[in-house]
Amino acid sequence: MLISCIAPINHILYNEQWASKRLQSFAGMAIGIRLFPLLTHRMRIDESGVMQPMQDDTDPDVTLTLSPSILPRLLAKEVSAFEQISITGNRSLGDALISIAKSLDIGVLLESEMSKTFGDIPAHRLAQSGMRLLHWHTESMSLLRQSWTEYCTEEQSILAKAATFTYFAADIKALQLQTDQLEQRLDQLSLR
């Protein structure tokens, strides 16, 4: 499975020379991409800035941890999805990898590859359809999440509303103040 992950990454790096040049400064470093809780892919950057499979069980220099549920959002280039990636280890390498991923336009790369097989117009239409499908999926998931939250807060009162938490926190703060004042009065009375 590791080789199958490295091949498409290297294909992109061969086509986007600026990305592999940027990774050359991190040559020899190991990367772990963890799709929590499913699996972890580990690879090493070689001198030319492309990925090679790791032959040993050494710990990666950086591990990027992400949930499988944000993969469609990453492909759709949602900025908030990139912010949900957790970086453990070498922060500069992790930031460089995320910056490269943000800069790549997967739709253009796929369209370019498909045009070699199908021609420019069918490839363009297929790429547009794929991007529409991704956006539809992410928008549907967002609307489903909003509907579920509204149902749990408004209809069934399974979850408390944000305003309820705010009032509750203010009540706790007022109770704490009153408790402190009562304690001070008791201390004054005990001194008499």
C-alpha cells in the first residue's frame, strides 16, 4: 500500500518541479502521513526532492495526522481542512508540505493527465464534473452537519445551545463571587 501512495505523489512532484526543488532542502528526512485511525504511510525525501519508501522502522522526522473525513475537503481546497492537519515533529518540514499541498491544483493536474488520453475538451469536462462532485459532497456533508446540530439543539434538546453555555458560565462566575463574599463575611465574623 505504501508504494501505491508514493507513486502518485512522485508523479505530481515530477510534473511540478518547483515542489520537488522546495523539498530538496529536506533531503534524507522521513515523513509519516497518518490517516487516523486507519493507517500510516512512511516515506523519505531523496536528494532530487521526490519520495522513496522507507526500508526501516525509524520514526519519521515529521508526521502529518489527519482524519479520513477531511480528504474530500482537502481535494476541494478548503482552507479550514488544511488547518485540521496536525503536525508532529519537524515543524518547518510539515509547514512546507502543507504549503506545497495548498499550492497544487489537483483539478489542473488531473485534467492535464486526462487530456493526453482523451483529448482536451473531454478531459476539461471530466475534470469539471469531478470538481463539482467534490464540492457537492463537501457541501452536503456541511449541510448535514448543520441540520444534525440544529436538530440536537432545537428539536430534541440533546445538546445545549451556545447561549445557554454563556448564561451558565456567567451564573457560575456570579456564584463564585457571592461565595467569596460570603467567605469574607464569615472570616470577619469569626475574628470578633
